Amino acid sequence: MKVLHTLAFALLVASAAAAQAQMSKDDMSSMKMSAPGQQSAGMLTDAVVQKIDQAGGVIVLKHGDIPNLAMPAMTMGFDVADRKMLTQVKPGDKVRFHVEVVKGKPTVTHLEAAR
């Protein structure tokens, strides 16, 4: 099962890299970049917490599309950049989050309660 997850993630990263490579310089220069730790509202994805693995540092989210990773809506587990995030939510909570690839893994870098 882990091999399937690794293969699926590798395909996801490859497709995101291909999509990014297709952007022109003009497209790239018009993109607004936020400082680390600051997220614009357009970069957050809505989700519902399905499961929390405190020991493993993983949160399972049923989420919408994640544009910056070219990832469609699905339910999957993510590492978290800070395990304190896991103490602030429980299964069933509606949240908004941002994920980036950190050390080769999709990792939640920002998590907040949905309004």
C-alpha cells in the first residue's frame, strides 16, 4: 500500500512540475508570492478533518482542489510542518489549509478553522 502512495505522489509531483514548466515568464512574473508563514485567501483550500495521527505527525483531510500542487479533490493524509497544528483540531472540524512539498512530501504549512 505504501508503494502505491509513493508512486501516486511521484506522479503528482511530476505532473505539477510539468504544468509549472509550461508557464511563460510573463505568467510567472504576474504571480504574487507571499512571505513564508503568510497565506493569501486564494491559496487556502477548504477541507474537513477526517483523522489525526498525533504520533505520526499526520492529518487526514477530505479536501477540495489544491491548485499549487495541481491536486484534485480527494481524501488523503498530510504531514504537518508543526505538530502543534494537530492539537488545535479534531475529526469533523471544517478547516482551511495550505500545503507545500517539503522534503519530497506534501506538508501542511498553514491550518486554520474555517469561518
